[in-house]
Amino acid sequence: MIARHWAFFVSCLLAFTGGHIINYSVIMYAQEVLRSDVLAGVGFGLCFGPPLLLGWYAGVLCDRLAPTRIIHAAQAVFVLAAVLMAYGDHFIADPALRAPVFLSAALCAGIGWSFVAPARMTALGQIVDATALRRASLIFNLLVMLGFGLGPLAISVCRLYIGWQAAFALAVALFVVGSALLFHVSTSVTGKPPRPVLRDILDGLGAVRRDPLLAQLLVTAMFGYMLMGPMQVILPKLTRTTLGMGELGRGAFLGTLAPALIAGGLLCMLIARCLPHGKTVFAACALSGLLFAGMGRTTNPSVAFVLLALVGLLGGVAISLIVTAIQENVDEKVRGRVLSMYTVISQVMPALSGLAAGALTQALDAQRAILVVGGVLALAALVNATWMPALRSYRGH
């Protein structure tokens, strides 16, 4: 399966890495050059906020058009975001005047995420046979998590040896090569007759409302992704102010999420047949919140590394099980729209929690902000387990 579709999977890895290079660049640049945690939170919110509106339309398009066409257009917008950041850094001398350009780049990235994520997930469902969809979904999710972890590491290496311009150029190159790899990947047009967009959106929502398992999976995903924003907004500051790490140390610390998330995804592939999926999701979410809160109580970099690795491991398990369950239980007729709801959640919830984390860090400090966030999310996982019977009893196919 991987050999047959290697171009698509490699393209996914390149695109997700490039996208997270842009996300992290916005955050780190705002904190270190523009000297503002609030701007870092706003920038991250712009990176993932637009899907709240555009993601619904993206889902309709994914059920109407060939997904690869949508992917190419979205990745061109990402390239524009990287070019804007390179322009602002090189041509605007006063750092204070660069903020509008970087926030515009963040908005472009948000528009790109609105379309590229649901289009790639829909394309996966088209090019992979139904019998291989479960394994393909797990591999796809591993690539998503790997790109998330490689982004900050790539930025650190580029900045150490060349500078910010190298990071922006690398993002452009990754998107260009990623698009080129899709030229021979064939996806289909559904051929549905034109209908009002709102009617298609409501049909997708109706399909979720009629299926308690799908609805509870999507709600659980909301809480699971709330941890992603604080990790990207608060942890870069924690490494400087509390853990006292250098440039490579910071990159390695933030890059810990990549192998940890991958290990969680691989572990998920091993335990999927042995454990009840629903209960495992709730347990992984609760424990990851508690361990994240524990990072606010340590000043030892080694302990922080271990805690972050465990958070990533549990997050990889929970996210992989959620994505696989959605792919396996969604009706083909509304696949694009339901998957777009998932991608809206995966992008909007980190944006909202990242914005809140930026303000919380500004009001308190990095350590206390982490304690608050971790405690709230652990409690939310326990509460959700009490009122979600369909997911609680779900064991997987």
C-alpha cells in the first residue's frame, strides 16, 4: 500500500512540515523579534482560525471536486505566506513595523490550512482501497504528527547556520516539491449536481447528528486538540525563561514531539486490536493533561523532556484512534464534509487555545499557565467519559 502510493505520502510529509515551519515561525518570530506573547497568540490564532469559516466550504468542495486540485491551490497560498514573512524580515528595518506583514502571512497560512487538510484526508479515502483504509489512516496521521514535530527542529537548524530567511525558503521548497509529487496522483470528481452550499453543509451536519459515535468522536477531538495550542505557544517561552536552553536545545526539546507522536501512533497500531478504543481515548487524554501540568512544576530540562515525550506518546495514541474511527465509520457520500469538520476542529481548537495561552502567559507566567491548562484538560477528559456512552463502549472494528 505504501509502495503504491509513496508519492502521496511523501507529499503529505513535505507539506505538513512546511506548514508547521510557517506556524512556528510566526510564533517564535513574534516572541523573539517582535517581543510580544500576545502577538504570538494572535498570529497562531490566524494560522488556524480561518478554518472556522472556510473549513465548511472546503468540505463541500472536497465532495464536489478532485481533491488534488484543491491541494495545489491551498499550497500556493502557503507559499505566499512564506514569501510575505521573508519580505517583512528582509525589507522592513524596524521590527515593530513588521507585525502587520507577519500577521498577514499568518492569515494566508490559515486559509491554506482550511483547504489542504480536508482535501488530503478526502484524497486518501479515494486512492486507498477500503480494506487498507485503516492502516493508511494511521500512516497518514503519523505523517501529520511527524510534520508537526519536524517544523520547529527545521527552524532551529536553519537559524543556527543561516538565519530566518533560510527557514522561509525551506518552507517554499517543501510546498513546491510536495505539489510536484501529486501530478501523477489521480483523484476523482464526484459529479454531484450543483446545489446550494448551505444545503450540503447542513446535510453533513445532519449525518453527524444522526450518528452518536461520530458526534462524540468529534467532540472528544475538540478537547484533545486544545492541548496543541498551549504546547506551541507556551513551550518556546518555557525553554528560554525556566529551562534555560540554547538554540539547538530548544529545537530538540520542541522536536521531541515528533518521535513521541510517532511512537504513539505506532503503539496505537499494536494495541488497536487489544484495547477498547473509546476508553483508551479518554484515558490517554486525561493522562496527557496531567503530565502536561507536571511540566509547570519542574525546572529540570531532562524531566521536562521526559514529560513532553509522554504527553506526545499519549496524544499520538488518542489522535490516531479518533482519526481511524472517523474514517471507518463515516458514510462515503458525506466523507469530505465530515472530515472537514474534523480538520476544522484540529485547526480551530489549537488556534483558540493558543490565543488563550498567549494571554494567560502574559498575565501569569509560563509555568503557572501550563499548570492551569493541563489541569483543565485532564478534568475535561474525565467529565466527557461520563456522558459519552457511544464512544465509551466503542471497541473498534
